Amino acid sequence: MKHTIALLLLAFSHVSAEEWPEWRGPNGQGISSAKGLPETWSETSAVVWKAELPGRGHSTPVLTGNQLWLTTALEKAATPNQVKARLTTNTGDQPLTVLDSVSLRVLCVDSISGKVLHDMEVLNVKDPQWAHQLNSYASPSPILENGRLYAHFGSLGTVCLDTATLKILWKNEELHVMHENGPGSTPVLSGNRLIVHFDGSDQQFIAAFDKTTGKVAWKTARSGKMDPRPQQRKAYGTPLILTMNGQSTVVSPAADWVYGYEPATGKELWKLPYGELGFSMSVRPVADAERIYLSTSYGKSQVIALKYAGLKTPEIAWRNNKNAPKMCSPVLANDLLFYVDDGGIVSCIDPATGDAHYRERLGGKFSASPILADNKLYFASREGVVTVIPAGREFKILAQNTLEGSLMASPVAVDGTLYLRTDKALYRIGK
């Protein structure tokens, strides 16, 4: 597996050391090549700058050169009568945010000074769908590629921005599902396609935009049999592009099923049932040369490993239902699989067998996905605490560092620096 991770890093060597182009880093699996990162910090130490941010958003920043890009939402609250009218069609019983309107925006922050360079509205939506109070209207993370920023807001729309001119090159507001809990899936790029999940309570499909024009290139309905209850059909997962037996494949976790698709056309290549109820996942799979690892999230929560090497259709190699994460994606490091559940239990797993080397408590509650950098793992909690542990078989807390606010976005690690987004501000941590 060390060889596999080295190959993954090599495959993305065209991305400079100063770049973090998508949610889970240059390789899409939460692995950073950064060295010399800080282990300890606080509001009064090791903070290079702190930038107050307008609005509310959970998207992870992306970085190119000296520019950090992220999304946010300015919310206009609904009146009590609007709330009552809108929730008549809600099929769940979750704590929800209901708005009169929302301004969806992209922000650009200078990575050297922390100055907010741009604050630009890209969409304005009247009577948007409600969202879970734990979610935001700007939770999907943007993607950077060749001077373009792709910002996705679920059923509220998708936008492509020229980062040099700030010109909106295209926007698409055609595709809609009832998210129930607000937007969550982050898109991925493959060739000329921007690929996005739309798994709602009403309908479920995966789609791709032509990244040049913004037109819908393909749209493929989920073919697996769904649970009869609408709330158990929704999902917020993010796909992983993986070469499987020589073929580029979109590995796509959805409610009750994981699918494989052809990136260029959307053709379904295979599908596999979890075997137990799984839905509302906001995770992204990780993979090595033999297996894919993902959590089925809510329902019968479990982490499953799919053996794919040499197989036309993957098979479940093992499953583990202890402390499976519902919102946090796993990470591979040093022939080990790490993940943290929502209640703060971190697991270190043998990826070949599913057996645990340890399960230990970090404390706190977790929504953000961890990252690996400089042979350490960084776990960010909703309480604003980042716990640092070694990426090995023995559990040890190297440090626990607290900032003001809640951490819902994942950490970003580049060139000896950590960038951390709380619900109020963006921090640069380092020398």
C-alpha cells in the first residue's frame, strides 16, 4: 500500500506543492505531501493570520498560488408563516433551517496576508429547499483547474468562474432533487466532465456537466432497488475516480448501493448492494491497488472493503460495523486504514482483513474528514479542536489544539502550513 500511495502522489505530480485543488487534496484521498507542519497552536500562538468570513458555509478551501477559494451563503430567514407552509411536504423529523432566500457566493482570500480579495455572488435563490441545521447551503467544496473554479450548490445550481477575470463562464440550474437536508455532495473532474451526485428523497441519479459549456453531458438514474421510505433513499456522497483493471471508473456511493460508471458517458459498469441499509452518507471512498473502502453511514452503519483487482464486478472483502463513521471519510496511511466516527472514536484497521489494531477516544463530535500529512493524522472536531496523532499502529495523542468556533470543513495542508476553516473564520497556522 505504501507503493500505491507513492503512485497516487506521483500521478498528481503536475500539481505544484502550493496547490490544494479539491476537497481531499491533490490525490482526492486526504493525503498531503507537506512537511514541517505545526503540531501545536492556539488562538494566540502559531496563527499567521485569521480572516473573518461573511455568511455561513462548510466547504473546504481550495488553493492555487497565493489564492484560497471557498464558498459561503448569506441567508435571509423565512417568516413563521413561510416556515409553516414550506414544511408541510417534509417527510422527516430533523431540525431544519428554512429561508426566504439565499445568496450563494465565492470568496477569495490571499494566502500571504489573509485579506479577503473577492466576495462575489454567483447565485441568488428565492425559497430554497430547507437544510438540516447541522448542514449549510455552501457545504460542497469547489474545485480548481487551469484558472477555473467550479462551485456546486446541489439543486440550487452549479457555476464555473474564471479566477483571473472573475467572469462567470457558465451556470447550470437545470438539475433538481429534494435533498431534505440541503446540498452535500462535492463534484469531481474527469476529462471534460464535472461529475455530481443527485441522490434525493424523490429521485436519485448521477450526472455530468460539460466543463467547458456547462451543459448536461449525461444523466444516469440509479438502477438499484430503493428502500420504500423517502428519507432512506437520499445520500450526499462524493465519487472517486479510479482506474480499475485498466478502465477509468467513477466509484459512486449512494443509498444502499455502490456503483461504477464510465466517466465520459455515464454508462453503468457495475453495482453492488451493501447488504444492509445504508443512506445519507457524506463520505468519499478511498482506495489502494486491491480494494476500495467506504462507510455506508446511516442505517446499519458499517465500513466495507470492496475487492476489485482482477474482477469485473467488485466483491465485498470484509465489513466492520464497529464505530463506522456517518460523515467523515477514511484515510489510508502506512498500510493502515484510519477513520473517526461522529462521536470521536478513532479506529486503526488492517485494510486486508478489517481487524482493528486499536479503537480509541479522541473526544468531541466529528463531521470533517481527516487528512494525512508528514506521517501524522489531523482530525478536526465540531468543537474547534484538532487532534494530531501518529499514522501508526500504536495510538498516541501528540497534541490537541483549540480554536474559536466549530470545524466542519476539512483541514488543508501545504508547504509547512495548515489552513483551517471554522464557522466564523479562516486561519493560517504555521511559521
